[in-house]
Amino acid sequence: MKLTVLGSGSSVPHPARSSSGFWLESGGGNILLDCSASVPLRMAQEKLDWPNLDAIWISHFHLDHCAGLLPLLAGTKHVEAMKTRKKPLRIVGTNGLKKLLDEFSEVNNYRLLEQPFPVEVLEVEALEKFDILPGVEAVAMKTPHTDESHAIHLTDIGGKTLVYSADTGFHEAISVFANGVDLFILECTYVRNKPVKKHLELAEAIFLIRKANPKRAMLTHFYPEWDDVSFKEGIAKFDPRCEVIEATDGLTLEI
Ligand SMILES: [Zn+2]
Ligand SMILES: [Zn+2]
């Protein structure tokens, strides 16, 4: 698998960090993990093969994770590169995704789900295995963030594994979910003294990484307060027991 970070930021506008989006090239096709409003631009900037996007995972319905579905589907509806496309685009999430997409589609009669190619909308149940793409197995796990928020575990055709937490509060079960994965992508919205329960701060993120014992971990979803600290020095205060990578827009990783 190859991962490209499209957005390492949050909903707070930032000059260097777009909001959430990760492009994943897997043995089964191209998967987008979350789709913030900046994702269509960021896919083009990274020269990714966006007309051959196969599946989109939507972790939850905060706009910094799903608002890009509107401009993306408005574009794919009319763009020349998609007119001859026959293969389906699969949009996957949990309870409420169909309703959200129908509502997006009905706004101003945009009819975003009427595309030149089939659009499959899939609502999955937590902890039930499914193929997000042929040969790429996925499992979702409920996270304490919003009613519909879920993390996802992916196993590629070659056996490589990845967990993407998306936004989450502190929840030890996510360490079991991510146990031993090749890459654990974990949110770390705050540095310390977090003012809300529904996100993580650094000490909690490192605790979860230590328990999960992944091959590598990547922290993401940074609030602007991270601008005032050194990521390396922050990590060095703990002992995460594996490499912990700072997500930056445009970073690519072979998994
Ligand atoms: Zn978010
Ligand atoms: Zn959120």
C-alpha cells in the first residue's frame, strides 16, 4: 500500500495543513480515507489518479471529514475524464451516510448521486468484516467522538494492515483494534490540557500507541497550537516504542 497525506489539519483554517483526507493505493484499487472540502484540490496538487478513485471511507459527518463529497461529486458528474468511466465508485460509512448523501444531493437539486458511472453507498455495521474493495478487507469500530464516528481497520491483498482512527476521544479498545498493524494513523488534536473529551492529546495518543504496538504510527488532525511546539521534542518526552511520524500535507509512505 502507498499512503499520501492530503490533509493533516482539522476544521481550523491553517496555511500549511488542509483538513482531513488520506489517499491510499491498495492492491484492490484507490481508497480515500475521509473527504474534507480541500480534498479535490489536494488530490490534483499531488497529481493523484483521482478519475480512478474506487472507494471513499467517511469516518463521521463533521464537515472537515465529509464536506468534499459535494465539490468532488459535482466535478465527477461533468468532467471529461469520468464520462467513459464504467466502474463503480463506492462510498462507505456507517449509519446515516445514505441520508446525508441524499440530503447533499437534494440541495439546490444538484443530484450528486446521478453520475456517468454507478455510485454505491454502503452503510456497514461495527465489527462486521466487509470488503471495501475486492480483496481489501475492512472492519469498522465505534469511537467516542460523535454518534456515527468510527475507526477503520484495513487489510490489503498482500496482508499489510492499517488502522485510521479519524477523530476520537480516549478509548483503550482502539489499541486492541490496532494491535500490531503496519501503520496506525491516530488523531492527536491537542498537545496537552485538552479542553474537550472527544479528541486526544499527545500523552493519550502515545499511551494508545504503546498499547497497540504497531510497526509504525502517524499522528494527525493537528490544531494550530501544534505550531508552537517541536513534534520531535514532544514525542521524545515519551517512549512510544515505535517510530511516530508527524503527518504533513504531501507526505507519502510505503506500507
Ligand atoms: Zn475533524
Ligand atoms: Zn470530528
